[in-house]
Amino acid sequence: MNQPAGEKADKFVMDFDTSQRNDRPPQEYYDTIKAKFAEERELRLGYRPPGTEMYRDLDGAMAELERDPYADGWVEREPIDDTDSEGVEVLFIGGGFSALLTSARLRQKGVESIRIVERGADVGGTWYWNRYPGVACDVVSYDYLPLLDEMDYVPSRHYAGGAEILGHCQAIARKYDLYDLAVFQTTVTSTIWDAEAQRWNVTTDRGDKMHAKFVVCANGTLAKPRLARIDGMETFKGRSFHTSRWDYDFTGEDLEKLSNVRVGIIGTGASAVQIIPNLGANAKEVYVFQRTPSSIDVRDDWETKDEWAAKLEPGWQSKRRAKIVSKLRAQADRKGQLRGGITREEKIQRQENNNIDHMMRIHKRIDETVEDPTTADALKPWYMLMCKRPCFHNDYLPTYNRPNVHLVDTHGAGITEIGEKGPIFDGVEYEVDLLIYATGFEVQQTGIYNQIIGENGVDLNDKYADGIRTMFGIHTAGFPNMFIMGGYQASFQFNLTDLLQVQGDHISSCIDHARTHQYDTIDVTHDAEEQWVQEVISHRGKTTRNAECTPGYYNFEGQENRRQDGNYNGGFPAYIDRISEVEAAMSEHFIFTKG
Ligand code: NDP
């Protein structure tokens, strides 16, 4: 495909308006489809245990699935104990993009003592763990990969593959000397504020006792793999693994060992969509166990053209990012103006109709691609776009035309039983040799996978018991010198690194401010925190959209939740503006202490 000049920096500014179409069907057409969306949602809710109770960790009888297949063995080391010293200046819990891009900014501001503590055997986070065949990011690489200006790097493709992204993470760690103090294969177990020393005491599962002045919870948004709770899963006699722990020893590097293997895969989310075409091309038989189909759109990928890359001027990525934000601002302004001309109900109806037009285009593509009409029908998503994470793939739908690929559509019920030979549905036990769990990840709400205890012995979990309380999703009062990345109460972005960069820049500004003024601690005021909580609440639940969506991790699996326990919906430009306002008046929003 050709690479258009200045292409698609704004691909994910979801803004389509088909309301001016001459051939627009009557409103009853849209109402009928909306009613079908509601019916499909109700069907799914009827089958499910409430919310996330239907999922479980990779523990107990399934603990073996948690094992890291990518590490070159287990590296022994002596536990670190630096509690008799000041310890490090900044400690990151997690070594993915959050830690890497924030560390780069901190280095630029002269912070020397940075330690990453990471569960994997290297940096990379998501891109360390997700190495399944076909793994790639379908956010445009020129936007998604952070620090391209600083790294003087142009990704090789429009959509970068997982290996290239992992390589970029490692290159950042090397450039900014982040390997020096990093510890890998190490999980933080507790993070406790020592008021006297004005340091965080961080302990790990390797017996470490570490001191840090600042702690950044950079442990990822979707970092903890989860399994569906399925009766009998531990009795399955074949091989099984989760998509984020791909066993290439079993499958072969190019899946060449699967030619005589019957494979089952449970789940059809973004991971499965990238994996299934590869299984179809290589495995003897493939059984896809579907509960809800994903929406699959065209993926316009291409190799980066040398001539295009050669013309990029220094600072090109920052300019692209700025352009996206201005586009979002213009979109918000346009929506504001529109509000004047039509009623709120009309506006919502127009948006919904546009969305339905889009989804019917997705349906049409399925009909045009998938030969068997029953399979084609089963692959049609009946929900509004963005109820679930939209997917982009050119080979996924055609894969169902292969004779060795079988869609087992559970029509919302999901797989609830696994026998010794394989998943059971509708009285049939599907015999497979390999069973892949593509059942996703737990959503990080608050930055806590370890015990975090702040001032006066308050546990962060207890503080959040009546609802999450933060400013920007980053600061929470009573937990001085701690910053949280990627959790709720922040402005979720389809291109997550846009958000992480804004958060990382802000965190490094806060740390820099404290250092410049020789403050020992920085903590958000209760007032500033309360204002933000109220702002989050004021923007949530304005429409019934979330509640009307088919269940999934975007809407808390269809469960009711407190209005403050979610993303900030005031828009990304507003999120950035609020952060700038706070940075311009630090003493009004933070308490600083010295000496
Ligand atoms: P998801 O949470 O998106 O998908 C989990 C899947 O498992 C869903 O299809 C779910 O069905 C299904 N499922 C759960 N339990 C059962 C059951 N008992 N029987 C049958 N099916 C079941 O996880 P993914 O790993 O696919 O993706 C997670 C996120 O990671 C993505 O949304 C995206 O943000 C990111 N990602 C991005 C990629 C990219 O850039 N292209 C690639 C991969 C991941 P149901 O829908 O009914 O709940």
C-alpha cells in the first residue's frame, strides 16, 4: 500500500458522520438494530456470574500457566538490602513503557539514581509478555512507540510487530542506562511509607528490602493474565497456556510443530484475532470457542518508505502528537457548537445512527469474505463500535474459509466446562491436543498489585474502599512521593502511550520541582484530590452508552460501578490542560515538606 504524505496521525480520533447520506434508512431501521444490540447484551448478562467473578488468576491448580517461558532460566542473586542508606531516588514498580518513558524524562532532568523492579526477565512489560505469533500493535507505530525523537528512530512499518516494539523498549533502557540498577524476575510484595526516614520501604518476593525516595507504580494497565473460571479446566490432559505465555518449544518458532496438532482457542478478543490466522495456516485443526465476536476492520499496513523517513525533521513525533491533540480540541469544539443546534436526544441519536452504519459496514465485510453463511452470521458483532476494543486484520475473516478452521459459536454462553480431552459445549467434547486461553487480562484500577501502605498505616486498598480517590489518576493524598501510572481517573486513550507520556512528563516535572526546591516530600492536598474526584464524577454517566454495551472489560463486564471508579471522560485535551494548570500553581495543589 502507498504511504500517503502526513498520513493518518488521527486514525483513532473516532469521528465519522454519515448523517448527510442521501440513502439513509428510516429511523425504524436503526431502532430495530439497537433493540437487537440490547437483546444480545441481555443474553450475555444472563449467562455470566456478575462482573469479574467469572475470571480467575493463574494460580492454584493452574499456577503452572504463570511460568515465564521467555526467560533464559532463573537468575540467582543475593537479596538487596539498602535500608541503612537513602536507597535509590526513584523506584519503578514495573519495567514497561510507563517506566521507560518517565525514566527518560527524569534522566533529561538530571536524576541519576533510578531502579526498575520488574517481574519479567527484561524490560518491555506488555511487549515482554505478549510474544504470540502475529503479535503487533494496531495503533500506528509512528504514534505508539514513545521517544522516537529522542531515540532518532523511525519504525519499520506502519503497524510495528511485537519483536520490534520489544527491541525499542530495550534500546530505551540501554540509551538511558536503566539496566544498571534494574532487578528482574522480581515482584514487589509491599510498599510501605517510612515517615521518619521519609522514604518508601519496598520489599519483594526475592527477599529484597529497598529504600526509595519516590516510587512510581508503573505496573501496567492490562498486566495480569486471567483465565475464565471453567469447570474441569485442571483435568484437561493436553498442553495448555495463556496467550501471554506462548510456549514456542511446544509449537515451534514458526508453528511448524503444529502440523499434526489439534488446537483449541478460547476467546476472540484482540489477542486471539492476531493469533488465529497463524493457527489456521499451520495447525492440523483449529477450534475457535467464541462467546462474543470482535469487530474486524481493514488493516492498512505497509513498510515505512525510506524516502518518507528521510524527510522527517527532528521533533517530528512531538509534532504528530501535538497535531492529534489539536484535532481532538477541534472535534470537541465542533461537538460543542453542534449542541447549540440540536437537542441532546437528537445528538445522541445521530451519534448512535452513525455508529450503527459503521457496524453494518463491518457486517457487510463479513458477508463478503466468509463463505459459509452460518459462520458469517456468527462472526457478526451486535454492539456499538467501541463497546469492545475494535480489531483490525486482513486475514482473520478469510481464515474461517479454511477447511481446518472451525468456529464453535457459544452465542454468549461461553465455555463453562472442560473435560480431559477438551472444551465441552452443547454436549460435545471437542478433542484437542493444545488449548490456548485467549481470555485476556485483569484491568488495573488503582496501581496496586502489592500492598501499599501510606501515612499513618493506611492501606491504599482501604482508602479506596468507598471509591478511588486521586488527582489525575496519578496522586493520592496520604501517599507522599508516590505516583501511579495507567490506572483509573486518567483520560484513557486508544493510543495508550499518549496518556503515559503525558503522565510521565508530569511525574518527572513533580520530581524535578521537589528536587529544585529541595523538598523531601510532595503530596496532593485533600482539596485538590476532592476536586478531581468530583470532576471525574461530573463527566461520567452522562450517557447510558456504557451501560447499554455488551459486557467486556471496557464496561466492567457489565457490572454497575461507582461513578468515580473509572476513566476521566472530560477529554484528553482537558486532561492535559488541567495538568498544565496544576503545574503552573504547584503550591496550591500539593503539600511540600522540607527537613
Ligand atoms: P480480551 O479481554 O479482549 O478478550 C478475552 C476474550 O475471551 C473475549 O473474547 C471473551 O469473550 C473471551 N472469553 C472469556 N471467557 C470465555 C469463556 N468462558 N468462553 C469463551 N470465551 C471467553 O483479551 P485480549 O487478550 O484479546 O485483549 C486484551 C487487550 O489487549 C485488548 O483489548 C487490547 O487493548 C490489547 N491488545 C491489543 C492488541 C493490538 O494492538 N492489536 C493485540 C492484543 C491485545 P467476551 O467478549 O464475551 O467477554
